[in-house]
Amino acid sequence: MILLVNQHDILPESFCNKLLLNSVSGIIALIGIAIAAILAYKFALRQKKQEIFIGLERIKYERKLSAIEACWKLLAFTTDTENNNSVLIWKQDKGSKAKVFYMNVENARRFIKQLAACFYGTGLGIYLSQDIKKLLFEYRGILYGFLLATSNSEDKLIQIRKEQMHRRMAAIHVEMVEQLKKETEVINKQD
């Protein structure tokens, strides 16, 4: 004998509605939790990427500042204010207004070596602006020209006979000071 049982006889209708409502609420809650978890993950991932980017930017600016500092040290060679590293030296006879300019051969060679060590040896040259690089290598080119032209001479000081040459050397120094200061201002604004 088969008994046909009506669904309503076993489970009341209000129970089925509550079960269905609770199931839908649970599914919606799970979907909400899943969405919140995905959004939290994406936010954390974005934060991590931003931290990495900020860290890399900080390293880049530190390296750029190191390059500027290393380049600033080279200015001791390029200045016409006499010091132990000056390449460009001038002398003035008593009673004469005219200055006679000389190149210190030893310091010129040291500048070229220091430039190579700073630029290539440390790898800091990559962080210098094109303007600074252009000035540094123009100065180096002038020195190479003098050294090649006077390679047979054993003099420690070589007279610079062309007035425009020592003027250009002094101008390069002034331009480098300005460029290096500009570069430092840019870095300071970034902080």
C-alpha cells in the first residue's frame, strides 16, 4: 500500500519559507564576505605595490643625491680658485693687470681619473642629468686636448694661451655649480 503524503502534512509551509529565506540570507552573506575578502586582498596588494614603489623611489633619490655629491667633489678640480686640486691656475705679475692662466698637468690627470671612477666605477653617472654629463665631459675633452697637445712636455704647469679656452673652463665650472644646485632643489622638492 502506497501512501501519498502531502508535503504540507510533513513540513508546515512557514518552515519551508523560513528555510528558504535563511538559505538565501546565508548565500548573500557568503557572497558579501567573498567580495569583502577580494576587495581587502586587492587593497593590500595595491598598498604593497605602493610601498615597493615608494621604496624604489627613495633609493633612486638617495643614489641621485650621492651622484650629485660625488660630482660636487669634482668641482675642486674645475674651480679657478686655487686649491690643491685646481686644474686651472692663474698668476699675475706685480704691477700687471693681466692674468696668465696655466693648467696643472697632474691635477688634470687626476680629474680625468676621478671622473671615470665617479661616473663609471661607482655607477653614479647614470643618475646625473644630461646637462651635468655634458659639462663634465666637455671639461674632460678640453683637458684631453691640452694633455695630447703637450704630451712631450715634462712641465707641471702648461700655459693656456687661448683666452677663450680658460674662460670656457671657468664658465663650465659656474654652469656645473648652477646645475648641481638645481638638481638638489628638485630632489628636496620631492621629499
